[in-house]
Amino acid sequence: MTGISETTVETESVLDDKTFDKFKILFNNTSDGIYLFDENGRFVDYNKVAEMICGYAKHELIGQTLFESGLLFENQFSIVSKIFSKNNVGKSSGPDELTIITKRGEQIPVVIHTFPINIEKKRFIIGIARDISKRKKAEEEKILAQQDMINTLKRIPGHVFRITREDDGEFIFILSEGTIASFNNLTTESIKGLKLKDISSEESFESIKSFYEKAFNGEEISFEIPLRNSWYRTYLLPFKVNEHNKVIEIIGYSIDITEHKKATEKIKENEKFFNDVFNSISDGISILDKDLNIIQTNKIMEKMYHHNFPFHGKKCFAVYQNRSIPCENCPSLKAIETKRTQSCIVPYPDSENPSGWIDLSSYPIIDMNGSATGVIEYVKDITERKKVELELISQTKRLKNILSGTNAGTWEWNIQTGETIFNEQWAKMIGYTLEEISPTSYETWKRFVHPDDFQKSTDLINKHIQGEIDQYECECRMKHKDGHWIWVLDRGKVISRTENGKPFWMFGIHIDISERKKMDDELNKAHLELKQLNDNLEEKVIERTNQVNILLKQKDEFVNQLGHDLKNPLGPLLNLLPILEKTETDGKKQQMFKVINRNVEYMRNLVNKILQLAQLKSPNTNLYYESFHLKGEVQEIIKTNILMFEEHHITIDNQLSDELILNADKLKIHEVFTNIFNNAVKYSKNDGGHIVINQSHDNEGLVTISIKDEGIGMDQHQLDIIFDEFYKADSSRHDFQNSGLGLSIAKRIVELHGGQIWAESKGPDKGSTFYFTLPTST
Ligand code: ADP
């Protein structure tokens, strides 16, 4: 047999033509090496590829066995023996991996499949060998690459691991290394050999299991997972596949991203904060790139320019100014160019507010290289402020016009910058022209004002600025050009404030009050004199009062003396006159005696009363206190005077309590009642009347007695003075009974007892009631 390639007869006889042709094509064109052995294992034939694999030409090996050929290492003989053993007759074998030693001495790994064929009843064995050196090399390279990858990963801070999957589906760590010191309370090294389930908490295992399953299904996975107080990011890659291309191992890498997470959260928070601030600022903000394209705007901006919304990507001048080219002197372009903040006030044309104004500030955004990459525009709607400012200007103008007619000096003071504006009159008031004292400043005021008044004025201005007083007002002296001082009334008020509430402009006036001050001085002088006079007057009054008191005392003494002097000669008169009257028979003379008698009686009565009062007023007067039932005593007094009451048809009702016991001078109390009863009769109406005596208890041992009559009554004026000495209210009715001293005596007696007396009447003809308080016996 010469070989299949030369088409042997034997072969043809076994295989039909077509099959043989196909075999021949296969034999010569396959990419595998095909060796044909006889049943003794000797080479019978092999194709070109087989020749290339082993490096031997056909004639060099035909007839030799594999063992003899030198193609195999001895340790592979057992595999070959098995293939050619008698037991395997009729069976195919493989794949077996063998390493062939080529003619050039190289070692080539091959995979061999063998199967027997019969040709002309002879058994042959076909060995198909595939050169797997490239695959092997690739595998080795892959392992090296994987090793490299593991080594690289090991150097990165984190946890590197390999996981295989058991038949029961458990994931087992077959490698665990890394720079993370501990992982869920386990060291990375100690995880090796553990199941994924063992190192995870129940709920975390459930959520991560699916990722591992995906990785075992061939996907590259990355996920983040919280474990205890830390966050980990894990990457899973399929690592090893089996011959069925099924992933049998995955490699994983976990890194602690807690800090990163925190930082991300912080960034998110900061971003949120920034956005919140951005949107809550009540002024408009837009961020532009250096070509003036709008990148970001806040809500206010969107509201202000809603008619051109959305803005993003559009030019600022198109959106905000409805222009096709940038504005002249655009502050944002200037800010980008100069890298410095620019501000300006520009009109804010709006259909709703055609006379609007905005205060625009452009802040350049400078990158790390120092170049301006854009600009932040800060837009403040100052329409209202502008309006107020314009109003203020016109108001100030009007005010100045008004003031120019009043000769008032005016001053304006910018509290923030110190700038001052005075009018001509301000200077004129102190004898200068405005030109003479220019340039003016706050110092100009300081120069002319009296140093004492400057301090006072400064204090008051500060008080006003701080809101303690509504307006500033101070009277100050200012030095006139001639050298004398003039007085000015300085008045002012803060009329505008800065955006942040600081006082800005203060406006004030000066009014020359020198004349008024002069008058004030004179007035003060007059006041002083008057006061001195007043003080003297007081002294004089005291002096006079003393004199009057002395005189009154002298009067009392005189009246007392007079009483005594009058009483003495009255005695004989009173005794003798009735005798003379009796002895006189002449009727006319008898009448005359009667008149004399009445007058003498009046005189006696008057003198007695005078003496009685004088005695009561004397400091030596003593009261003889005793306790007695008042009701009984009053009853006695009524009895004594019963004829008088009856004569005047007057009934009397003593309603005093039986229990009422007074502690008083009984005789003097008699006197009080007698005087009041006499008056009640004297001043009763012609048709009689009714008297009621009553009591009411006061506190502190006093009882108030009331004696009410139905007589002619009194008006208020009479009531006020009836207790004065010698006062007789009813002059029309006074007769010889009237001394005008009865109530004075009653008053004195009551007061000596520590009581009070007063009278009430509802008016003439309406009766009177006399009240007096007296001490009761306790
Ligand atoms: P006279 O001696 O005048 O009565 P009095 O001091 O007793 O002096 O009284 C002073 C005056 O008070 C009387 O003149 C009388 O006008 C008035 N007066 C006193 N009691 C009464 C009374 N009960 N009703 C009206 N007027 C009275």
C-alpha cells in the first residue's frame, strides 16, 4: 500500500467512488493533520498538513510506529498505547492532547481524535491531529493577562476577589485579596473559601445575588451597595469559561466609596443649595458664556422676561433687550474683557412697564488659567427706586424754591460720602458769600458752629440717624464774619437711604433765630425779676398773715373784753328796768320801757353769745366728758322748749336710738341742739312744720346726728357761709333773737369734740338738714 494520496486499489475496493473522492478532497484540503496507521500502529500515510505539523516528509516516517518516530515524549506513550490497544478495536478515541516533537525539535501541542476504518478487510486507524499551539498560547496569554489584571487590581485600594459557582448555585470566594483592611468585619484574606451568603446580610445578599447571577451569565456588571455604614461599588467580570463557554468563574473588585458618596451627596446638596439660593434671590441672575449665550437663569429672570422664554442658548441682548447685536457699552462684554466687575443702570423696556429701570452688575467668571469664560449678570429692578429718586429730586427742587422765599439757609449732606451742598443763604446768614466759603464740606459746618453746640448737634444727629428721634432739631450758635455769634435753628431729616438701609442723604435748613433768642433772654430776665418779686411776695404774705393773726387774736381779746365790759353795766339795767316798767303807769312810757327791755334783752343775748364763743375759742377751754343717753337728753331739751314748738305749730320726732350713748360734754351738746332747734323754729314756714331727729353710725366711735326741718331752706351760697361768725343769711327775718353766732358756737362745740358739722338743703323753701358727728361711748 502506497497511501491514500496515491489512490490504492484496496481503498477503492472498500469505499465507493464518490466516498473515496470526498475522502481524498478532505484528506488533501483539511486544515487538520490526518495520519493513517495500520493496525500495528505504523504510519501508512499522512497528508500535507500532517507533514507540516511534524516536519517530517512522508517517506521519513512511513513504516514506523509512533513510538519509534520520536514524535512523542515517553510519558505520552500510555495514551498512544491505549489508542492502539486491541481492546479499542472498532472504537474511536479522543480528544487527547499530545505534544509532538517536530523534526526541528519544536514541541507542538495537538488534539488527536482517532477512529478505525476497514479497507479491504484490513483495519486501519485514522488519526486526526489539530495543531492547538496557537490556542494554547492564547490561553496562556489569557491566564497571564488575568494574572496581570489581578496584580494590577491588587495594587488599587480595594477588594479583589474571584468567585466560582457551585452546582448548588452558591457563590464561593476562591480568591480574596486587597488593601481594604476589613470588609463587613472580616479581613479580606479570611473571606477566601467563604460563601457570598456568609459575608452578606440577608437583605443585602438578596439584592446583590442577581448581579452575581448576571455576571455568571456573561455580563459585565457594576453596582453600588450599602453595607453597614459604608457604601461599596463592585465590578464583576466573567473570568473563566468552560468548554461549553459557560462562565465558571468571575472576578470582582469592590471599593469603598463612602467618602466618594458623601462627597457626591455634598456636591448634590451644594448644588441644591446653590439652586435654591439662585432661585430664591429676589433679583434676576443669568449666567452667560463669553459669547453672551445664556447658560442659566433664575426664576426671577424668567418672570421678568417671560415673553422671550425659553432663554437657554439665546443671546442675552436678544432676550433682554430685543436686539440683534450686543448693546453699546455692554457691561458684560466689558467685564469679560477687563475681568473686572462692571455695573450700570439701564432701561428695562417692558410692555407692562415702559419706563422701567434695572441696575445691572456683571461679574466675570475667571477660570483656573485666569481667563474669563463667562459672566454672571445680576439684575435688580430699580424702577421704584428710580421713581422715588426722581420724585425726590423734584421734591427737593420744589422745597428749595419754597425755602428761597423764607430766607432759610439749606444744607444737604451725603452721610456716606461726606459731600455737602449749601445754598447762598446758608453762607449769607453768617456774613459770607457761598463762593467765599467754597469748597464746602462737613468741615465747613464744623468750622463755623460753636464748639459746644457742635457736640450737642452731633449727638442729636446721631440719635436721629439711629431712629431714636423722628427729626433732628438743634439751636446752635454760629460765628458771623463780623466776629459775633448768631443763633440758628438747625433742623433736618434723613431723606434717603442706601439699598442696605444706611442713611444716605440728609436735608436740613438754618433759620436765623438771633432776634428770638434776644427776646427769649429778655423774657427770661423779666421772669427772673418776677420770680424774685414773687419770692418777696410770699415773704410779705407770711408777714401779713402773721400780722392778721395777731390782729385776729387782738380782736378775740377785744371782743372778749368788750363782752365783759358790756355785761357788767347790763346787770343793773336788766334788774332795774322790769321794776321801773312795773311801777310806770303811763301807757306811752310803758311802751317805751318794753322797747328798752327788748333791746337790753337782745344785748344780753348778744353779749352772752359773744362771751360764750370767745370762751370756746380760748385755748383754756375744757370739755367735761361724760357718758349719757343722747335720746333722753334730747327729749329733755324738747320738753324745755315745748312751748316754743307749740307756739309755732311745730311737731318734733325724736328717732334717736335708746342705745345711743355719747361720750361728750353734756351741757355743750345741749347748746348745739338748742341752737339748731331754735333755728328750725325761727326759719320755719308760717304754717308750722315737722322736725325729725335721727342718727346713723359711722366708724371709729362717731355717730352722725341729723336734724331735719321743713323750713325755708337755703341756697348753696348760704350753705357755704352759715357757720361763719355773725352771719345772718336771712336778714329779712332777723329780730332780737338773731346774733349770727348760734351756728358758729355749735360748730366750735362739735369741733372741740373732734366732730364735723354741715348743712344740706335742696334750696329755698325746701327745708334744711343739719348734720354733726359726735363721739360715742365705747
Ligand atoms: P342767727 O342768730 O341769725 O340764727 P345762726 O348762726 O344761728 O344765727 O344762723 C345763721 C344764719 O343761718 C341764720 O341767720 C339763717 O339765715 C340761717 N339758718 C340757720 N338755721 C336755719 C334753718 N334751719 N333754716 C333756714 N336758715 C337757717
